[in-house]
Amino acid sequence: MAFLQANIFSNVLQMEVMINVILPQKTEKAYGTNQVGQTEDLPVMYLLHGMHGNHSVWQRRTSIERYVADKGLAVIMPSTDLGWYTDTTFGMNYWTFVSEELPRICHELFPQLTKKREKTFAVGLSMGGYGALKLGMRCPESFGAIASLSGALALADMLEPFEELPNPAYWTGIFGDVQQFKGSENDPIHLIEEVNSAHAPRIFVCVGTGDPLYPASQYAVQKMRAKGLEVTYEEGPGAHNWEFWDHWIQRVLTWLEE
């Protein structure tokens, strides 16, 4: 198993961006892990961070490298700042970066990565769960499965009391007029309702019963089921924290193999 830290230049963002990458590697005498190595057509998981995180946070807060060691799975962990995987009103196009440019760069740098939809996945926590759902609903031709851990999946409801939000200028900078958010291309519930269910990816949603975003995940899953999407919903004890996410990313990895 190889762990790489890369500085890449984004033409979309016009700046250097950090990504962490886990790649299967053929090894011998790697005590403590069952190493699986491939040289072509590697399944790939884009693993997205939440607010206050970056490209390094999954590596530092979980044992993700150990969890994927025997799965023959490449993991791409990009940094997207606090941009909500969105082309922001202040000109930083994080959505275009993560949905178009990042996969193109990764395939250029790591040609062993698959280009097959059924072996390409998007997974994220909190803000990253929103980003993973957005990738799956807006780019269903690119992703065979997506997973949200404690995702902000009912964001329109969160933005309704706009005047009460901390730092409302921040949210306006990301999404523009929040009164126009519901029903937009950034509204996850709207995206669920608009996706072609025949071409949508498989979906996994999990959330802790003590998480403030617990109702949001339940509400989004109701919409998914009403739309006829293939969704697996699971919940368990836990809050909005790394103890929960470290445990449940293991379940997500098992689900991806099912």
C-alpha cells in the first residue's frame, strides 16, 4: 500500500491544491496487512472532507489506510476548503474542480485508476456527504455508488433561518441569494427529485441518532425512496464526530463490495 501526498495545480481554481492518495501496491513481507496490488483498472473512491477539514483529515482521524489495505481500492482525498463543493459566487469553482478537473488530473497522474462508472465511488462526511450526494445526482454517468456519513442533505432547510446563521456573508458568498437556494442545482433534495432513477448510482446513508443532522438524513432518504432510488439507510448510536465516522467508514467499504 502506497500513501502519497501531492501538490497539484488546478487551472480551475488557479492555485495549488493538496491531495492525499492511497494506492494499492504489490508488496512482500508486509507484516500486519494483507496487501493487494493491481497495475490497471483500479476501483477508486473519492473521499471528501467536511467543514473544518482538508485533504489530510481522513488520514489523521481514521485508520482509512489500514481499512482499505486488503481491498485493492484507490482512495483520493482532495482539499476543497470551505467551498461546499460548489461554484461559489466569489469566483472559486470548487464544483467544477471536484466533478471535472480532479478526476481528469488523477487519471493523468495515476493511469492505473479505472474509468468505469461501476468501479468509481464518491463518499464523504457532513459537508462532504453533501458533496458526495451532489456528485452522484448531477454526474450519475460517472459514479456507480455514493455514500453520505452524517451528510448535510437537507441544506435548504438549514439555510431558511438565514438571519440567525453565524456569518451569513459566508453563506451568501458560497451560494448567492439563499432565498433562491431551494430548487437550485445546489439543493440536494431538488437534485434527488430531478435525477433519472434508472441511471442513478447506488446510495448509502448513515447517521448517528445523536447527530443534529439526523433528521436531515431521514428526510433525504424518504425523498430517495419516493423517487425509487436504490438506497441503503442505516443508523446507530453516535454524534457528529470522528468516533462515529471512523466506525462507519468501515461499514461503507463493506457495502461498496456488496
